[in-house]
Amino acid sequence: MTAGEGLPTSRLAVLRRVDGWVVLCVAALALCGLAFIGSATRDDPQFGTQQARQALFLACGAGVGFFALLPHYVHVVRGAWLFYGAVVLALLGLPFFAPVINGSQRWYALPGFSIQPSEFAKLGVVLALAALLRFKSRARTFDGLIVPMLVAAVPALLILRQPDLGSSLVFGPILLAMCYAAGAPARSVLAVVAIGAVGLVLAYLTVLHDYQRERVSVWLQHWTWDEADLTQTAVRDVLRDAGYQPWQALIALGGGGLWGHGLGNGPQNRYDFLPYRSEDYVFAVVGEEIGWVGCLVVLGLVAALVSGLLAIAMRTRERFGRLCCVGVATWIGGQTLCHVAVCGWLAPATGLPMPLLSYGGSSTLAALLGIALCLNVGARREPILAGDGFR
């Protein structure tokens, strides 16, 4: 043991090899999130405590992430399927034990806080797919296509039933990226895309609720509107009803201009026009208050984080660790792009937090755990856990 440290020398060496660039990007995004959550909830009697709670979530996530760095990630591959099974069971239990909040059952209500299993399901799918695809030969076989699709589809469908369309869509990019990184042929990846497209059409026709179909319909309509249409009573009625949230977010993003109105001074935010602005529409607050330049800075931080995770994947020989890094990078990057697209009405309105920026304990803790796993992989490059690792 090293004097005064209380940690074995080998573990201290691992901590020294942690990628500081990734840690810096995470810290910067977390601080941005705290600032904009505080701006979005200032003087709000109902949500005024969210900034302090988010700081607590970040502190807990950082602590758990630190301890997740200490043991070798070989233990993660051993428990990957156990973790996946636990999140699937948690999703199965929601219809029986979760309260109905805003028309959906997504959270287990516990004293003082709540848990959203769908956020941890993303990490569970990354771990399960990495454990499944770590053998290169499997990625090139029939079951290497079908089985990974089933692994991702089970939690995605359970989440879609909550209903939570946004979170269910995140699993698609994760599946595609990890299959491709595992060596699946291009035709297999295209087949997954085709099957996914058919699945989306069937879900739209059979699974989606009426209000979700209405959001898609309004999203399709708004591409045909021009300035003259906005004076029509029918269009105005739509913008006051199904199109209200994305329209207000679009006003916020466009109204910020190049430099924004200043932190805490955005009119859509300040005067309560923008709903769910600390969670599903936090990026609209970013655009309104620090403008397009600020949006580019925030997106640049996300891009730097994703690039750092992919850089760890590129220099990792061991396939389980490499696939985990690819999956987490796709999860963070893909979910961020979906969130931004919703705020800009480039995609239908759906509730999806922006990782590390939006308010939410489950979202924050799951993202930090995933990033900590990638840092663990990057700090340990020696072992080969798959039989084809040296080929």
C-alpha cells in the first residue's frame, strides 16, 4: 500500500492513466448543465430545487464513477448479462408498480427520489451487446445479426409501451454502431436498417398512441407552412395545441440570435412559455440565452467527449472494451443529436434528455457510469478477453 493513499500502487497507476481530456469535457458539460438548469428553474416554486438536486446527482455519479474505475473491467463482462436481465425485469415491473405521471409509467417512486429504468437499459444493452459480439466470428453469422437485434429490441419495445418513443429510438444507433465495429458485413448492417424501418412503420400503425401520431402528423405538416400560413386560424390552433412545445422551442432557438439574451434573460424561458425547459428542451434554453455561438460551444464539448471515447476504442485491442466504448459514444452522441433535432423541430416532439445537460438523476448517473467504464477500459490495455483478440 502507498503511504497516505490507502490504495494499491497498481490502482494508483490506473488512475494516473485516466484520459484527462474526457474528464475535462464531462466536467465542462456538467457545469453547463447546472447553469442552464438553474436558469430554467429560477424563481419557480415547483422546480426551484432542481439545480441543487442535479448537483447532488452529479456528485453521486462522480463518486460511483470513481469507484467503478478501481476494479478491473474484466469483472464487468462477467456481470454484463446479469445487469441486462436486471434492467429488463425493472422495465417489466413498471406497469405493475410505477405510478402514472403525465400519462406514462416510467419511474419507480421511492422516498425522496425516483428511478427511471430506461436510462440504465441503455447501458445494459451496451454491455450485453459487447459481451455477445466480443467474438469476431459471431458478428459474421446469422445469429450475429438476429440475436443482437433481439437484445436491443426487448428493452426498446418495453420502453415504447410506457410510452417513451424517444428513449426507445436510441437503441437503434447503438445496435448499428456496435455491430459495425464488431465486423458485421455492410449488407448485415443495411439489413438491420431495413428491418428497423419496417418496425418503425408497424409501431406507428399499431403501438403508438393517438397523441404520438398527432405529433408526427404536425411535424410533417410544418414543413409545408410559410409565413402566410401562420396567419391562418387552423394553423394557429395547431400551434396552440399539438405543435405548442416544438413551436415555442423553435422560437427560443431562433430568438437567441448570435449571442443570446444572456443567462437567465431568455423571454421564452423567463416568462414560462417553454415547457419542460430543464429536461426535454434544455438545448432551446441554451440557444435562447447564449445564442448560436454558445450552442456551437456546447455541441463542440459533446463532440470532443464522443471523439475522446472513440479514441479510447481505437487504441484498445481487447474487443469487449472496444465495443463498450463504441456503444457509449454512440449513445451519448446519438441521444444528443436527437435532443437537438427535437428542439429545432427537425424531428417530431418526444421527451428525451440531453446527456449531462438535462435535469435527471437516472440519466446523469447512467451516463456517468457508462463514461467511467470507458475510462476504465482506456486505463487498462493489457488483457485480451476474447479468443480472437490477437488476430
